[in-house]
Amino acid sequence: MAELFAAGITTLDVLVIYSFLQVNKGKLTLALWTSFLNMAFPFLGFVTGELSAHIFTVWSSILSGVMLGLIGIHMLLQSDTPSSSSKQVSPFIIAFAVSIDAFSVSVSFGMLQMDKVLFIVASGAFTFIFSCAALLLKGRLGLKSGKALRLIAGFALIIIGVLSCFR
């Protein structure tokens, strides 16, 4: 059950970022690509986390808790000002950037020896659902900025990190 909650929290950024993305063609392809990346990166993260859990057997819960807490703090302190870039970045590169954070979070979950298959499948499913919702319902989601969702996700990761330190 914790895997489903964690997968939902870690994929909220897709909902926020894609609701502001200007995509006219290839919405389904972009959603599928992002879902694939949000399954591939957690798989690599779980493998890395499981390997490090074997290496750092005694410290794995504390290390994963600290990593999750730091990721949560980073989400809370992330700037609200959009970058003023004049050139348009490819949506597929944005999908890669949105998915890369799933690697670092899943390293922690791999160290905690959570259910890898459940987390990866849930992450892919949530990503696909959130991507489609954001790309299709763009203006109707009512998101002015991603600050509220980022705060919720940041606090949730900090709580998971603290709880894993005491596990």
C-alpha cells in the first residue's frame, strides 16, 4: 500500500508540468513516453537501492530516510519563478527531466526493500493518467501554479523519510 502512495506522490510533478506545456500533436505519444520513462528510471533506482542496501546493510534505512527527506526539502524550497528561456524545449526532453527524479526516489525505496513491481507498475499507471489528464484537460484543472502540489509532495516525502529512519 505504501508503494501506491509513494508512486502517486512522486508522479504529481507530471500533472503540474504538463498542465502548462503547449503540445498540439502527439499527446498520446508523449504520455506513453513519459510513462515508460517513469517505469524505467524507478527500475534502475530500485536495482541501485537494493545493491546499496546489501552494501550498507546497517545504514540503509537511515540513508534512504535522509535521501527522501532531502528530496522533500528540495521540493519545498524549489523556486516559483519560471525560467525566462526564449527557445522552446522539446516535450520529450521535458518528459526525460520530469522522470529523472523517479530514479533518486526509487533508490531510497529500493534500500527500504519495498515491492519493486508494484511501485513501478503504479508509477507508470499514475504517470499515464496524470499526463493524459494534464494534456487533455489543460485549462480546466484550475492549476495556477504547481506550488500547492509541490508542497504536498515535499511534505509527504519528508514524512516518509522520517518514518523510514525509525523503521
